[in-house]
Amino acid sequence: MFSFIARRLGLLIPTFFGITLLTFALIRLIPGDPVEVMMGERRVDPEMHAQAMERLGLNKPLPVQYLDYITKLAQGDLGESLRTRESVWKEFLTLFPATLELALAALLFAGVFGLLAGVIAALKRGSLLDHGVMGISLTGYSMPIFWWGLILIMFFSVSLGWTPVSERISSLYDIEPITGFMLIDTLFSEEEGAFKDALMHLILPAIVLGTIPLAVIARMTRSSMLEVLREDYIRTARAKGLSPGRVVFVHGLRNALIPVLTVFGLQVGTLLGGAVLTETIFSWPGIGKWLIEAIGARDYPVVQNGILLIACLVILVNFVVDILYGLVNPRIRHQR
Amino acid sequence: MTDPITKSASAMPPSAVDQSLLYPSPYSEFWQAFARNKGAFAGLLFMCLIVFCALFAPWVAPHTPSEQYRDFLLTPPVWLEGGTWQFILGTDELGRDLLSRLIHGSRLSLLIGLSSVVMSLIPGVLLGLLAGFFPRLLGPSIMRLMDVMLALPSLLLAVAIVAILGPGLINTVIAIAIVSLPSYVRLTRAAVMGELNRDYVTAARLAGASLPRLMFITVLPNCMAPLIVQATLSFSSAILDAAALGFLGLGVQPPTPEWGTMLASARDYIERAWWVVSLPGLTILLSVLAINLMGDGLRDALDPKLKNAA
């Protein structure tokens, strides 16, 4: 097991350096003069121009610049935002819990309903219900989620007035950020109704963000379940007279879950990509919206290192999923 | 109608060819498998409609997509109160005919989808072949590079690329092509690795086939099935990503009638005019769904092994 982890960790290092190369190249690939682009004006005063080049370290040879970049990263220095003068790392840390909360809620929604739909479809294979579930999940998979968000807002917020449209909580509540998770922080606070308010804010974005993972999980669960239900041990379990529920959920689903778990891991990328759109629609103050705003404002340090942080997050999660997968499935562990 | 023919065939002496022993041609076999899948067939029909609209947009569309009818701002569709037959699906905030804009938008979506698929398929297959044929040094380095690209969520990578290159039609295509490159490389490499140990490849090698011949004529045709399926699926995700970029204001710029861009400007009218919000998105959804249905059908027809895989 140790050598398996070490091998996977070894694969991680070149990937990490590749990503730093990519984000390093990002600023340098901007067509035209980077200082002019960042300041948003032409013909910058030559002295200020030289100063800016100096400050950004753009006046040195490229390998030296890259070395500087890596050294700074190793020291935990991710630069500072051009707009707020705040450190990128600090901004990321304040905004990330919002995205994490949204993503976890979405994953919960997708996991519960996806597994349920997949199991039902597999058990009723070929029935109208199966076709219905699969049709809906293919529709969900094809969904332009930015539009889906607008439609849900139009229906639930504008027409029915059930849910709020934007932000994480109404402005009349003043919640002390303790964990950064609004649902938990509102529980700690004394304000009445704050938890329900935060929950209502979370529901629509979580549904929107969870739609595509839901569809993927439902499809994956169905096919994996179909395969497992054909196995001999299922027949044995039935023959011993176990209750159908026990056969399906304890003997069947548990084994069918292995491939589904991998899909869970792979969905992290989809979730973070979808967060960009979902957060933009619902004005959710997370890292997706932060990045898009930074791009709009040509705040390149934020764009550069925000992308670096997200990429690191994705490879880290995939690494953990890989390890977990190795834990449950020894065949993977011993593969070279 | 066919009965007498089969009867006469069975009545023929055994020396005549038994029709049931003849294999159908690969094309008719494929078509039979594909057409049996109702969803895939429906998807194909819908795509034919979209392609027709795209090809003949100026003749199909009732109005010019950019013409502003100032007296008809936000006119509802014809079946609602206040709608007119002049604007069947209603008009947008500038009085432009929605149906005409959607029809012209299909040109852009198909163009972006098609060109980004071609631009990622060709280099992707080349890199995948190289990675498969040179498993010592070149292969792993190509695959590490692809891992780096896969570490970023595709939409985010596309957003980053557009942030560098600037918004616009061509940059959207480039961004989407780069984003979908890794899956082609991985698929091609995996298929090539599977084929390389087969006897026919060894035979071709021994017969003295050159490397390019081995790559493109011996091995590649046998790796096409998953690539065709992937091309269909990445076509649909290209349309989705292009619309998402347009929605974020980073894709095709207004007033060009791109479906995602249309949605972005319609956001402000969500309370008053549901049709400017619903219809472009519905068009995106239906097109993507149609292509995905076709992709499922293609996968089942081309590669029965993959059937039921998610």
C-alpha cells in the first residue's frame, strides 16, 4: 500500500510543475504589453512602466522569472490582487468556504437522488420507469446549467416567490463567520430564522450545480448495478432468503458503489467548473465568481494563482480518490 | 412483398447462396443497429432540422437577425395575448425577431462545434498515435502534459484561455479545441496500445511496413470507433461550452446572434419576458440532447462492448 501511495505521489509532482508552468505562461502569453493591458490604458508613462515591470518581475530573463515564481510559491506567496491590494491567498481562503458549501450541497443532492434513480432504473430494467429515469438523466446531462439556473429563478423566485435570488443570506442578518459555512455559522448565531434563510439561499444553486453530477451518477449507478445484480453472490443472497431490500442495498449497492465513487471524484472538476456559472447567476460570493470578476477587471495575479489553486485542488481530490480506490480494490493497487 | 422471394430462395437447390449466411455490409449493419435505437433516430432527425436551418438560414428565417423593429419591443410569441404572426416566437428587448436570431444562431453553434472538433481531433489523434507508438520517453511526457490539462475543469481552462486571447468567435473555437484535446489523446493512445500487440500489426511490421504506414493505415482504422463516439460527445460539449462562454460575456460578442450570448442579454428581462430567456436555452438544450442521443446510439452500434456503460 505504501509503495502504491508513493508511486501515485510521484506522478503528482510533474503534474504540479506542469500546472505552475501553465499559470506562469498565462500572464506572459497575453498579446501586447502586459503592463498596458493590466493598467487598461495605452502609452503608460515610461517611468511607471519600468516600475511596474520591475514590480511584476517581467524585466528578467524567462527562466529566472519562472524560478522566482516557484520560489515565491514555495514560500506561500501568491501575490496580491491588483484591485484590492489584498493577498490572493487570503481572498481565496475567505471565499473558498462559500464554494465548498455550495459544492458539498450539490454533491449531496446529486448523490442521494442519483443513487436512488440509478438503483430504481436498474431494478426495473426495460420498464417505462427505467426509460423515464434514463431520459431525464440524459436531459440533465445535456443541460446548459446557466439557463437551468435562470429558469429555476424565473419559476421559484419570480413567479412563486419561494426562494431568494442571490447571495448566501439576506442582508438583514449579520452573521459572524466562524467556520465560513453559512449553514453552520447561522446555527451558532443567536439570530432567529437565519438558518432557514441561509438554507433557502442554498437550495436553488445547489440544485443547479448538482444537475449534471446527478445525471452522471444516475447513469453510472444503473449500469454498475445491472452488472452486480448478475453476479452469483446476489443469487446466493436471494437463495438464502434475505429480504429483497437487504439484497439490493447491502449486497448489491455496496459492490456497485466502487465505480460510482470514482465518478464522484471526477465530478469535482465539473463542480468547480460549474461553480463559475452557478455563482455568476446567483451572485454567490465564491471563488468562481471571484475568478470571472478578476478576468473582467484584468486582475491577472488573481486569475493566475486562482487557477493554480483550483487546479491543485482538483489534482489533490483525484489523488485522494485514487488512494481510496486502491484501498477498496486491491487489483488497482498492484497494477503497474 | 418479400415472402415469394424468400420462398423461391429456399426452394432453390442447395448449391445456390443461402441469403441468411451472407453478412450484411458493415454500413447496413451499422445503420440497422443505429436506427433500432429510437432516441438516436429522433436525435438524428432533430440535428437534420438544425443543419437545414443553419445551411439555409437567410431563406428560412422570416427576418434579418439584426433588424430592430422599434415598435415591437418584447412582443410575446404568437400564441400569447399581444403576439402577432409577424414574429412567431416574439421579439427581444431591441425588437429583433427571436426565431430569426435562433435560426441564425444555429450557424454559429454548428460552426463552433464542427471546427473545434476538427481542430482537436486531428492533433489529438496524432499525439495519441505518437504516445502509443513511443511508450518509452515521448509517450509518458505527452500523457503528463495531458494530465496537466485535465487537472483544470474544462470550462475554467476555456475561460483562462479566452482571458489570455480575448473574447471572440475564433478564440472561443481555439479555447474549446484545446480543452477537448486530452480526451482524444487518451482514447487514441489506449486504443493503439490495445492494437499494437495484435498479430496483424506484427505481420505488417515483419512485412516491412514503414512507421507512418503502420500508424495511419494499419492501426488507426481499427481505433476509429471510440474516436467517432468521442467526436460526437465533444461536439455537444463544444456547443455547451461555447454558449457558457457567450453567457459569461467571454465568447461571441453581441449583437451576433449566438445562443449563449442571447441568454446573457436576456437576463435582465426575466421578470417580464420569459420567452427571451426560455427559448434560446431550450434550443441549446434540445440540440445538445439530440447530439448526445445520437452519440449513445453510435456507441451502441459501433461498439457493443460499451453498451450500458455510462
